[in-house]
Amino acid sequence: MSKPVIGLEIHIQLITRTKMFCSCSSNFGDLPNTNICPICLGYPGTLPVLNQSVVDMGIKLGLALHCKINTISDFSRKNYFYPDLPKGYQITQYNVPLAEKGFIETNEKKIRISRIHLEEDSAKMFHGEGMSETGIDFNRAGIPLLEVVTEPDIDNEVEAGEFLNKLLAIIEYLSISTGKMEEGALRCDVNVSMTKVNGKLGTRVEIKNLNSFRSVTKSIQYEIKRQTEILFLQKEIETETRSFDEKNDCTVSMRKKSGINDYRYFSDPDLGSLKIDPETIDSIKNNMPELPDEALKRLTTKQDLSFEDSRIIVSSLDLLHFFDSCYALYPNSKTLFNWIASTILKYGNQNNVSIAEMSLIPKFFIEILTLLDKEIISVKIGKTIMEEMIRSGKSPNQILAEEGLSQLSNEEYLLVLIHKLFDTYPKEVLQYKAGKTNLIDMFMGEIMTTTNGKANPGLLKELLLKNLSCLN
């Protein structure tokens, strides 16, 4: 029986002020063809100058992925003619990459990294509906990229998704890329083949330029199904490049796959070998930020969070920073997590906003927990204040004063409500007295509903138990 064999090639657009080989701005979203110059447009006689920050970011990622950093690497020209490639070639690393032989550990396995190399991006082509001509924006030409190439260690779309999620988190923690697939900051090519009965690898098919996690997983699912059906009919799978049709969730043929010889790689005569001092590597290694796995270990061992809760916190750098800031003010990790999960994360999912977009202030978040501890507000009111705080940016105490949400602790008023409750539910009172003590929750719920959640739950329960015990 044949088995899928999958490898990924991930292109990561780096956060740099300028492009890879010239001083043009690399800012995303500027008007088309405004960040261009003779170098990134490939004018004859121009010479590239390497951006040092690109190299430093590449070393950072290599170290984070447990790679060997090559102290000497080189640049090559990858030749092909396409309208979005103004020079007629792309500057990349072919013979010796910046980094190689690393890995990422996912939930299930260790997926090997074959290489990480530097290269420049092409321009962007537009084929809009109703357009009689193709538009080209050369702002993207020359933007620096890191390409991460895995070994064919991935078995299915789930493992591919886990790998990409882990890689994206590492990129975020290193602050080298936005990772926003919708902006083209992270693009993925997928290579899928099926092992033959004799165990040898089958024909490899490449799916190009996938720009969402959904496209990656759906394209793998479809391609495995397509190739399996071809092999079942005892036909040959063709070597080709395919694209993903998002409307129909299928891959479609783009062109027959080019071989390496078709690109006519040769060393770039305008760029010498890239030489990196071991001291530079050591300096970057000694100044690496905390990475997701390290943060996970810290939360589980030093801050007493469960592994699953910690995984949720470290899934976003903004969320981790918020949690750490709150923990410094209120060192109760379990309470913090429960409230973050039940309010902030829930609000974000329902309204499709990120932690960064909520503009949360840790001091205000802790004010709510302090009000709860002092029994000034109930849990229900706390959640109401939390949502209003996220929406308006007001402090909890300001919301409390404006909305009159303080917890009700007037014993005389609560006793009136309790006796009214007993008159309304005489049957349930008798059942409670007969031993059905779980009815206390029903009594509590009724009064909390009557007071719109304002009744002090501790005081209310105490009064209920006392008055129920006095009844004959």
C-alpha cells in the first residue's frame, strides 16, 4: 500500500527597513511601483549590496531551528524569464546555504530541516477580474526572504499544520517577520509524492504559492487522494507544478515541472562568498530571545500552569507578554489563565480580533480580579466589566461607578428576597429539608437572576443556609 511523503518549502518575508540588495523601502502597502530603483529593477551596470540585517535574521532563525550555521556560504543566480523577475534571474543561495541540518519538534515527531537560505523576492503580478492586461508591482522585487526547506518527513496535512504553527510561533518570538500569510509575508510550497510498493519514493508533485493554512491542508488532502487514485488505476503520476483552486478545493496543473538544469544556476559574479565570523554567531546566540519551548517550560515548572494551559498562552507572543505582565501584579497563574480564557480569548474569537488589537492594560485586568477577591463584584459582573473594558478602554472602577454594578451586600434586602423565594417554591423547600440539598444551587440561581447577578454570592449562600435550617 502506498504512503504519502510530504515536504515543505516555506518563504518568509523579513521585517527589514530596506530591501535585500538596495536602499529602497521594504514597507508593505505603499502605492505600487513607488519603492523601486535601478538595482531592484535590474538595470544594466547596477551592483547589489547585501543588507547585513538580513544575514543576522537568518542566523537567528537557524539557531532557533537547531541548524548548523555555515561560516562561508555563497550566492547564485537562478535563471528564468517571467514578467515579475526584472533581471531575468533571482539571487538566491544554492550550493552552500546560510544554515542546514536542523529540526522542529511538533506534538508527534521531529521534522528535519534540510536547509535555510537567503534569497530575494520577485515582483507581484495582478490578474484582476475584468482586467485586459496584467499589472506588475515592483515594490516587492528585492524584498528579503528566508526559505526554509524541510526533509520529506511529513506524513499528512495534520503534521504539516503542526509544523507551520510551530514555525510561525518561532518567527513571531524572534520578531523577524509578521508571518501574515494574507499579506504574502509567509508563503508555502508543498511537495507530495507516494511511496511505491517496493518502498521507493514515487514521482514528486509540487503545489506552489499557498497563502493560508487552509490552502496547505486542503491541497495536501486533495493531492494524496488524486495520486492514490492514479496509482490504483496503474497509471504514472506526472512530474509537474500545480496550484490550488480555493473555490473548488482542488489542485490544478500549471506546468510541467522544470528540472534543476533548466534554472542554469551559477555563482553570482557581483557577490562574493558570504563569510561570517564565529564571534558574530556567538553574539547572536547569546542575545536570543526566549523561544516558545522555553516559555512553555517556564510556565509549567516555575508558574505552575498545566501543559495544555501553557501551550495556549505561548501560542501568541502578545498573549504571553500580557500574561507575564499580569502575573507580576497578581501571581496566581491558574486564576489568571481561567479569566484570560473565559473572557479575553472568548471575546477575541467571537469578534475576530487579536490580543494586540484589544489594547489590553494589565493593571485594569488585575483591578477586576481584585474587585472579585474583595467580593465587591460577582463573577457575572466581572465578565460584564471585562467586555466593556475591552470595548471602551475604560478602567474597571470607572465602569463600576458609571453602570452601578457594585455587588449587593445588603442583608435586609437579601432576606426579603429569600423569604419571597421560600413562598414561591414551598415544594422545593420541603424537598431540601428532606435531604435534597443540591437545591441550594437552584435557590442561589433564582436570586442571582432577580438581582441581575449583583447579589454577593458568599453572603447570599450563608443567609440561605441559615434560614433554611431555621424552617420547621
